[in-house]
Amino acid sequence: MAAEVGIINITGYAGMELARLLFRHPGVKVVSVTARSGAGQPLSQALPHLFPLALPVTTDPGEADLLFSALPHQSSAQALLPYIQKGVLVVDISADFRLKDPQEYERWYGTKHPAPDLLAQAVYGLPELHRAAIKEARVVANPGCYPTAAILALAPALKAGIIGPEIIVDAKSGVSGAGRTLSLDTHYSEANENLSAYALEGHRHLPEIAQELGPLCGEALKITFLPHLAPMTRGILATCYAPLVPGRVAPGEGGKKELLGLYADFYRGEPFVRVVGYSPQTKHTWGNNLCLLHPTLDPRTGRLIVLAALDNLVKGAAGQAIQNMNLMLGLPEAMGLEALAVFP
Amino acid sequence: MAAEVGIINITGYAGMELARLLFRHPGVKVVSVTARSGAGQPLSQALPHLFPLALPVTTDPGEADLLFSALPHQSSAQALLPYIQKGVLVVDISADFRLKDPQEYERWYGTKHPAPDLLAQAVYGLPELHRAAIKEARVVANPGCYPTAAILALAPALKAGIIGPEIIVDAKSGVSGAGRTLSLDTHYSEANENLSAYALEGHRHLPEIAQELGPLCGEALKITFLPHLAPMTRGILATCYAPLVPGRVAPGEGGKKELLGLYADFYRGEPFVRVVGYSPQTKHTWGNNLCLLHPTLDPRTGRLIVLAALDNLVKGAAGQAIQNMNLMLGLPEAMGLEALAVFP
Amino acid sequence: MAAEVGIINITGYAGMELARLLFRHPGVKVVSVTARSGAGQPLSQALPHLFPLALPVTTDPGEADLLFSALPHQSSAQALLPYIQKGVLVVDISADFRLKDPQEYERWYGTKHPAPDLLAQAVYGLPELHRAAIKEARVVANPGCYPTAAILALAPALKAGIIGPEIIVDAKSGVSGAGRTLSLDTHYSEANENLSAYALEGHRHLPEIAQELGPLCGEALKITFLPHLAPMTRGILATCYAPLVPGRVAPGEGGKKELLGLYADFYRGEPFVRVVGYSPQTKHTWGNNLCLLHPTLDPRTGRLIVLAALDNLVKGAAGQAIQNMNLMLGLPEAMGLEALAVFP
Amino acid sequence: MAAEVGIINITGYAGMELARLLFRHPGVKVVSVTARSGAGQPLSQALPHLFPLALPVTTDPGEADLLFSALPHQSSAQALLPYIQKGVLVVDISADFRLKDPQEYERWYGTKHPAPDLLAQAVYGLPELHRAAIKEARVVANPGCYPTAAILALAPALKAGIIGPEIIVDAKSGVSGAGRTLSLDTHYSEANENLSAYALEGHRHLPEIAQELGPLCGEALKITFLPHLAPMTRGILATCYAPLVPGRVAPGEGGKKELLGLYADFYRGEPFVRVVGYSPQTKHTWGNNLCLLHPTLDPRTGRLIVLAALDNLVKGAAGQAIQNMNLMLGLPEAMGLEALAVFP
């Protein structure tokens, strides 16, 4: 019998993307969807493109085997708390359970952590690094969109000890990453045909990246992470730079092959990471759960360059959440996530 | 009496942008426009948006005081050669006269330099660095779009000796930078809603950047320059990273102010460089000749970050060419280039 | 056992969309894909986003139960002819078998029909109008993207006799409708942020529309069909205008409800037509096989207005082709086409 | 001495476009700019792209020879009233003085007209139709963006009596036409790659169109006007359809030439209307004050088709306002508006 799942806050982009993807998932049944406003109306009224999912929008997720929360941070942990206590499995797409250190949370989110006791049992839901733990977890913190790209891009090189700690992640995201809340920055006429960096003071995804990559590095990481807003709806491209440790990778073409081999080995068998021999395009992941990785080197400077492309709403949010759900429920990891990218 | 100028190869984007900008220039008169095909037809037929510029398209620029060439490299030097020999002033938008070293040219462009004897007299047309020489020059090599952004972004810090030689320039360009030649990469359905890095083997603008920035640095530069194609028509954002030399700039807010001050001093009085206290948006330069610069630092890692935004077809090509022309003709430097950005 | 199908000319947008959609189709197996160039290479090299479809690109579709052709007109009929003669089922996405009258074909396509004898047995593959015939057909002519929208929009009103023959179809299409062949009109920098009408002399989809709608109208149709190119990758919106026959539909709100009822009745049970009570957005069909219809009236003038939105590559091409295939193979009509739209 | 002008509500798109265009106007000086919020800050802080315009943002336009108002309707008339009474010339970009009939205003805007006594003296500011009156006017009502396109497209044909009253205007607008107020419809991720019709119940620009075109038609007009939102920042394309009166225009190519001649005659000498022999593209007017018109006919149905393209923020708002100002101040009509379109 199919497991029953609920989606808390379906009206944001991650929430509606969960609904879209779960609609074709043969192993689970969406039994409830909630929203902070508009409760009572049929889902097809709130979100016409989801009309075949004949459910009312409620404020209470009710009984379910597993709950996804796509609420903003703080509200998310608060909403999930009673369900976690009842033993319901949860995948939290917000940032609430990502950082192990509640003080780090407070530093970046400007508020006390709403449930610090739960942090120890929460698992950072990046299956490529934490698959075993996710399978046993009751609370999974779904990674941020940028961290998914950056961590997948850099973990193999750090683990292999071929790069030093001086890392730069220059990331570009489509506008849906900024969510559905209205703002002048995401107003069509201002975001369109425009490109700029933001969060120059430090982006909340930085501590996640540092938390996950730090232990893989022999020294103290020195990461600069700078996100940019690009005029497209979906897609993240993270361009990562780090100095190669001298003598560990051959210079020139030989080194490029070594890198491809190293990355291919690291991700062998992974259903949603593809190491490619060309510069990946974000559009080749439009709507699906892939992360495309291309490691290469700049022979003039001895730097590693890794390009990571993914769809911020799928592998960067809802798709990865379902991947985590599959692991938690003992279902095949790729179930419901097999779609090819919509191209062009 | 207004000087007479000609535009060689008006049918590319730089050529037609020259025509657009010169149309309102009170100090010069466009007397000829050429194209590699379509000669004989009126300009308004080849390029309807230029219809008030009532000129026939020819293959021969004829008599003029100054010629702009917007031809591709190699053809450009070949076409300009006879005019240079006759003493006509030229501004070459192609790469042919940018690199001082003909071997470096051959390495990057795969062909012998068509006029190596002229390289010594050609001036690299970045007015902010070479104004005096441009005023005296007969051959000005108009800088590439990326180098304009990267050099303006990094020159002050290198000259002040506050950064080391380990530089990364992660640049993002709109699609018009790839020109008007048809290709699958610039086919609407494939470029739209897509973002990717290109020229991973090394981009031809790298040696220009190195040539101009190298002498400003005490040590041998180690620059990685990686361009990206962004789904917009115009605009370049160059995000530049370099390690701050310890002890030269205060950490934190104080250091940010120092950097703003240093850059403001460096560019004081410059009509087309604006040092700003916020993250610049490419769209704030749409259609005009500005380069917006924002220097800041990442206090967590002690890195300098400089953001440079400009319109690749204006300050990155045709506008800068006119700025150079103004200097060569003894006209006010900003003449004809006063327009504000078209926003939104 | 799953039926085996081949895709002729996978490298165009309709061809690759067939591959994308068939990848998740549980009832058929893609056994061959052809291209006019690039034969011999693996599909994942030609079209990286299709990499899980591990097939070589060939020039010969080989043995299959059913073939799709996504070739241009004329070549398509020529390529299909030997297979049709062998009894292979075919769905032709080109225009070759759409028009019943070979002279009409010659008038619009400027060439003699390559297989006029087959026209009698070919069925126009719009399931909502010709489902029974499609089930029995061996040759199905998949409708054009615009005709799919226009015919679905107008058939109910014409059949009910509530509108006169003076019809205007003002249609707007995304750029992928112009295919993958390079042209200045579809060059990113020129198509982006631009909108224009085209085919003012008459578009080849007009005779299809007339052929299908003509018999539903009591009088001689007088249709103007004017297509426009809109700066987006996918999507068609057809805005259809026709005078209401006086006295047949109540004026005002009552009439609007009657129209919604009439259309809902006409399309009752249709899996891929949805009659909606609001102005449909093309983006609500992004990547799926839906046609959204909204009939309403302009009470000031007594005109019917019908808005039809669909994805030109799915319901307007590959999705409808699969719908036809399902009918021809006796599979459930919606099999493989259940996906919700990718939004946003 | 240059006339002094003020801009009321500079922070909307029409207001900032006024500032952009007036910056290069040699005949007037902007002496004040107001905003509903943010008063006291320098303009360069509120709108960085206008930084060379060194003015503080105020709430009071102060002394000026002429005031532009870019406020929303109702507030606009209220704000202008005292200045009109003092004899200051005004160009109102809002709808407040466009409709001659205060009851029609109340019907469409849902509020009593704030200054019905002034309607008699206000002139509808479409110079191509009302030039003489504008020159004498003290209050000019700047036309809406859609009406500018629709009226210019249809006036010649109606005046010549070659079309009947059954008119359809299918108009497509870029998103800036919806203004700077935030909404889900203009949120980047929802407006991008999307196209839909809106205002199906009737758009407020309809009565303007009817008021201006009605008197040119011998019979009672029956106009349907349907606007669409297209995924681009600027640009309007109005596609207009009307039945040709039998016998007045030759069928086929001859008739097309007659139409071009008729339109060329009607607009002879007009600085900002260009009658063209091809399908006009909105992008050919990007940032400038042109309206491109292409009249043609559909020989199959005997319908007139007229395409009108313009930039909704220039000829559709701020540019036309300056054209009106020039007329009111006795300046050359095209002063400050000579710029070519920014293309691509």
C-alpha cells in the first residue's frame, strides 16, 4: 500500500514542485496540502496547473506517514515539531534543521533556533554524502539549492586531498530561487535582462557549505561564496575555483582526464549526479533531478575549476526532498524522479 | 566643421551600435557605412531601425577623417591597412591591434598577425589607463568587452599593491557579445533560460587582460578568466576575486570604506566609470557608456571582491570606440555619450 | 510486450520532444532514432539531455511497429513511403498528410505532393475530432501546432451553429515553433524582447484550419489567421474572434455561462482539453499535453472570444503524436502523457 | 532661457522614463521631482541609473513652467488641480483628463471624476490628431499606451471610409505596461515565458479608443479590444482587423500599395509615425518615440490588417508627453526625442 504524504505550504515554488513531481510517483499518495492562506478552496483554484490533484487546501496536514514542509525557516520547525514528536517522518525543505550548531543558526537567521534538541537527530539530506543516515533518519533537513551544487562540486576534490582550502564559489541562480514573495528585485521589469550579485555580506547558504565541506578538508576552509541573480526562471550554475595541491594532478590534458576519472569514481552509481566531459548547461536539467558536474583545470594557473548545474527547484529543493523520502520509506531511490529534462 | 567618419562593417552589432550612437553626436558626421554583403541597398533596408541615417551601404569607406572597423580580426587589419598608410585615423574594434606581441596574437588567434609593424604605434584604447597616448594615436585598438570590465575592476587594487597575483575573473555576458553570426549556442530556444560557462580552454580576451594588468602587479599574475553566457541581450558582469595582501586594508567595514575611497580616487573625474556603494546591476548600464564598479571585501577570507557592470556593446565596444574617437579628434571626451541607461 | 517504435529525425525539437516523452512511456520501447547528420554517434553525444536513452543515432529506422517522422515536409513523406507500404504504422509530424487535396498542398508548399495516393487513407490526427478513425488508421497526419489550438477553440461553437463564418485567429507562438534551423529571426539577440507578426501573406497552417473547420460551418468560412512570434521558448496562445449569431447565446454573464457549458459538454471526458473559467496562461501547459480553452463573449459587440493555450511542442507536436500512437496501438489514450505542467 | 519643468511621481516607470528622456533635452530643465515615498533622499539613491540628474526627491513640485504627472488616476488630477488653477501648464500621464464624459470616467474607473469642470479644456494629447489644440492647451491628457497604438493604426482607414465599424484590436504589451506595483502576475517567475490575455471584461483603454475613433467612423463603432501580457519588458504590438468596405480598395497587391499610400499620406511629415512596408517589430522602437505602422490586407477575406508597434514607455507614455510639452512650449516638436532605437 502506498505511503501517505502531506505537503505543508504548497503555494510556494518548492511546495508546488513537490506536488508536480509526486503526482507521478507510484509509491506514495499525497493526502493533504496546506497553505498559510486560502484554506478551504480546492487546490485547482489556488494553483490551476495542479488541477488533477483533487485535494482541498487546508491548514492542517492531518494524518500522514511523512510530511514535507516548504515553509520559511522558523515557521517550518514550529509547524513540524508536533508531528516529529508523534513519530511522523519529516523532510524539511527550510533551513531549520540543516545547521548542527544552534548558535550558527542564530548568527545567520537572526533568531533562536526553535527546536535545538532535535538538531542532533536531524540528518543533512544530501544522499550522495549521507545516504545511510538518511535511510534511518526521522528528520531530514533538505539542503539548500546552492549548497547542493557547491558541495557536490567540491566534495570529491576535497576528499581526495587534491585542492587546498582557498575556495571560491561563484554561483548564478534563476529567479525562482528567490521564492514567490513579491519584491522589486524579482519584479519582472527589473529582473529581466539584468544580472547582479547579491548577499555580498554573506549568504545564509555559506554555513551549510562550510559545515559539509569542512570535515573533508585537512585544513581550515577559506570559502568565499557569492550568489548572483540571473534572468531565467530555473537553474543554478555554480562555478567553483580552488588551487590544486602541487604534484597531485598532472598538468594539462592528462590532469583533466584524471579529474574526470576521480569524479566519475566518486559518483559511480549515483542516479542523479552525472559527471560530464563538457561545460554543462543549466537548461539540460530543466525540471529534472540531475546535477551535472564538470571538473577541469586551468593549466595556466594550476587551478581546479568545477562547474555544477542543476534545477534549483528539483535537485535543489523538491526533487531532492523526494529522493530523501524514497530513502526514508525504503523505496527505490529514483522512484518518481526519472523524467528527462524539458529541453528546449 | 564636423569631422567625417566611416563605419566599416555596420551590419554586426558593434557596427550598428556605432551608427546608433553617432547619430546623436554633434561633432562628427557619418559619411560612409560598409558591409561585407548587401552593398548598394540603402541602410534603412539592411537595418530598418537606423532609417533616419540616410546612407547607402557600400563596400568602400571612401574618404574620411577617421574610420571605425567592426570587422572580425584579421580582416579588420587588412581592411584598415591602406587607410592607416594614408594617414586616416582608425579605431579598430577587432582584436587585431590589441596585443603588443605578434606571437601572442598568433598563439590565440591561430594566424600570423596581418600587420606586425603597426603594433608598436597602436595604442590600447582604454582611456582610463592610456588617455594621453590615445590623444596622440593614429591607430587605436579598442579593448574587448570583457577586458574593459576586468581591467577597470582590478587596476586600482593592483596599482595600490593591496592584492596578490592570484586573481579570478568570473565573467557573465549577454548573448549579443557572441555577435550576429548564427550558431546553435545563440539560437533563441537554446540560449534562452540557460546559463553555462564557455571557453574553458582559455578565452582570447585573457592575453589582453594579462597584458594590461601585468605591469601593474609586482609579481607574475596568475589569472583565471572564465566567461559565461547569460540569457539576456546586453550586459557584462565581471566578478573579480583576489587575496588582499595582509595588513594593507583594514578588515570589516573599515576596509570596505577604504576600498571605496581608493577606487573613487583612482577614477576621480572619469566620465564613464562610477564607483558605487552597492552591488551594480548590468541593467543600470543598458545602452550607455558607463562602467559601474563596486569594490568590497569578504571579511571571512580576506579577499577583495570587485564587481564591474557595463553594456558590452557600448562601454565594451561602440561607446568606448567613440570615447576614443573623441580623444583622437580633440573633442570633449563625453560628447555624444551622455545618454542615461534605458531602464527598465 | 511493449510495441517498438522509431523516431525519424530526432535532432529537431519535435523529435527530441518525442524522445523525452516516450522515455517514460510504459507501453512502448524506442528502438531506433535517426538523424540527417551525425549518424553513428551515440544519442547522448548529439543530445546530452537525452543521455539515459542509450541508442546510437542512425540513418535508418529499421524494424519497428510504428514510426514517427519529425522530418520537414516532402522529405517526410518520401522517408515514410517504404514503411507505409510495408504496413508499418506511421505518425507523421510534418505537414505531408494533413491536407486532403494535393492541389492545396502544392499551392501552399510549392511542390507536388510526394505521395498523393496515400492522402485518402491518411487520417488528420486530432483525437478530439477524429478519434475513431485514428484508431483504425495506418497513416496519421499529426496536426500543426497552430491548427490544434485554433480548431479546438472553434469547433464547438461552429458545430453548435452559434457563430458566423467571419473568424479571426490571432495566434502567438514561442520561438521553438520556428524549429531548430538557424535564422536571424530566431537569433537570440534579435528574437529576445521582441514581438512581431509574420506570414502576412498567408501561413501554411491556414488550409489545415479551413479544412477541419469548414465542414462544421453552415456557410463558407472567412478566416483570417495571423501568427505572431513571442519572446518565449514554448507556448501558443490563440485568440479567436467570431460574431455570435443573434439570439443564440444570452448576452452578458448568462451567455458566458452558456458558452462554458457548451464547451465543457463538447469536450467532456477528453483527457487533454480543459475548459476553464479564467484566462489561460501558456505557462500552465509548459511541457504537458493539455490544451486549455476559455470561451467567453464580448457583451459590447456580441462577439465570441475563445482563448486556447497549449505547448507547441507537446499538444502541438510530440505529445499529440504520442496520443495518436496510443490510439493506433490500442493503448490507453493518456499513457505516458500524464505529467503536470512544469511551473513556474 | 530653458523652460523649467517638474515631474510628479518619478518613481514609477513613466516618471523615470520622463527623467531619462528629459536629461538630454536641450530646451527644458528639470527642476523638481517628487515621489509618494522616499522624499528627502537624493534621486541617485532612489533610482541609481538617474544619478547624473542631481536633484533631491521631494513631495512638492514647487515652481515650474510645466508639470508632468505620472501619478495613478484620481491622485493625479487631485495633485495637479492647484497648479492648473495657478496657470501652470500640465501634461497628465494618468487617465484623469482623457475621457470627455465624466460619467464614462466613473463607469470605467469606479470613482467620481475629481475635476469634471476641467474636462472641457483638457486636450487629448495625440499630436497626430490634435496638434493645433495641443499647442494652445494648458492641460494635456497624455494618451494611454494601447490607445496610442490603436488610434494611430486605425484613424487613416476610418477617416478614409474604407473600413466598416466591426473592428478588433488584439494588442500585446510588455510587462512594464503593468507598472512598478508588485503583483503575482508581474512576478518574474510567473510572467517570464508566459503569455495570456487579460481584462476580458473590458479594459480601461477601450473608452479612449472609442472616443477618438468614433467620430472618424460614419457608423457606430463595434470595437473589441483585447490586451495580452507578453514576456518582455517594453513594447506594444497592436494587431488591428476590420472589414474593408467592398469596392474601395483593390484586392491583392494593388490594394496593399493603395493602403501604404493612404497611410503614408495621412502621416506625411509626422516625426514619430513611420509607415513601413514590412511587419514591424516592437524591438525596432526600443527606447525611442516611434510608432511603426504597417497596413495591409488579407486578400482571402477582404479584411484590413494594421500592425502598430511602439515602446509603451516612450511613444506610449513619457516620450509622447515630451512631444506634447514641446508643442505646448513652442519648441520644435521632436526636440529631445531624436534617439534611434536601442537594438538589439
